[in-house]
Amino acid sequence: MTNDVFSNETTLRRTISVHSLYGFGFFQLGKNEICKIKYPAFCLIFCDKGTVKTSFSAKRADLTGGNCVFFAPNAEFSLVGGNDGARIGYAVFSVKENSISYFCGKPINVSSFAKALLLRLNKLAPEYFDKSEIHSLAKLPQKKNDAGIFTEQSIRLLLELFIIECIKPAYKSIISGVSENETATESQKITAAIYEYLSSRVKEKVTLSELSDALFFSSSYIKKAFKKETGKTVMEAFSELKIEEAQKMIALGVPFNEIADELSFCSKNYFSKVFKDVVGTTPTEYKKSL
């Protein structure tokens, strides 16, 4: 009888795991005040009141009361207060899975439940951070030496839940589009995200499982959407990106064995095989043609 109780056991998957929290709080952004920031971690900006103009990677987005936006690690961005200024909430953190990268830079409407989570976070923040010193986005508060482990866990769980509440609607809309009537627009978006991810890791080894975790989509959806848009598999496209990089290195005179090693091919011979499959000639023949 005891075994029957657990016959339907299901392992719970982790979608968002906040690893470190570097700062959290609210502050007033003055009228037309400009802040330029760049963190080696994710940053959440929440507009509580007023308006905020954001700028990043030549893109612009306006936030009004109740909107938020995530910025990826090492993404330089700027904030400009509206005509009446703005009350801003922020969180600077890192996550293990890198799952929210696909949603960065896109304004998100925050639900009433998610707002309540932020208010609870703001009440807990003084128990965790020392706010005796004046701080801003450029000077984050320090963690208190006596911050309790339960306060730390509560803050982490609240922030994880807030992030999930923000990105869940966008995730659902994309998944429902695939299962019922996938649109070309969504396929194009995920294909662009895949290429961006692969291009940034062209010198590494990447698996579909890692790609799935990073972009917050299932492997089956990634394969289906990418194949629809490009007519090729993800790994075929990754090989092409690697060979494009190899061609640049060959033109610079880098030895083939160094190229194979730097681009994470298992051997020089395998690199030559993939190169010929993609380009139609061997690396040696290609070098002679330059």
C-alpha cells in the first residue's frame, strides 16, 4: 500500500534558480535624470510610478507605472526619468540556468500579484541589506553581517517567484502558438535567439539540452521552430557558424590544429571533415584559394 502512494512520483523541475543577490530596493529617479549602468549580472528595473525611458544596444523602450524590464549581464543600458521623475524598483542578481536571457530588453506588464511580491521583498530588504549609506544603481547596498539565513531564503524565493510571474505569460503565448497554430513571427524570434546564443558560444561545445535551459524552451520546440525557419538542424547551423569562424582564422594564418582546438572540435581530422561538408573543399584547398 505504501508503494502505491508514491507510484505517481514526479520530479519537480527547476526553471529559475536565483544564485546570488547583489542589491534590491526602491529609489527616486529625478526629472530627466540619466543613469548609465552596466553589471556583470542580471538587472531588473521596475517602474512603480511615473515614466522611465530605457536605452540599450541602440534599442529604446518606455516604462510606465506597473512595467518592468530585465537586462542581461554585461549589457550597458541607460535610464532617463520622465517629466515628473519616477519611482524605480531594482534587483541585481544572478541565476544558474540563464533562462531569462530570451526575455531581456522587453518591457513586461507586472501583475498585481507580482507587485505584491515586490512589496514583500521591499519589507524584507532592510533585514538583509545595510541601507545606512546612500546608494543608487551605481552603488549597491552591502549585505548585513547578521542577515539571517531564513531572511535570505525568503528573499530568494520571492524574487524567483516574481521573475516566473513576469516571464510566464510570454512563455505561455509562445508555447500555445506552437501547440495550436504556430506563427512565423514566433518561429523567427526563437530562431534569432538560437543564432544569437550559438554565435556567442561559437568556440564552445553546446548541446540541445544546454540551449533548452538557456532559452527556456523545450528541446522539441527548439528543433521544430528552427527547422521550420531554416530548413536545417540546430547542430548543422552551429557547425556552419564554427566553420565561418574557422575561415577567418585560416585567413589570419592560424594553424589548422590550433583552429580545431580553439573551436572545440574533437580532432584536427574531424575539423577537416566538417569543413569540407560545409565549404565543399578541405581547409588546405581553401587556404590555397585565398
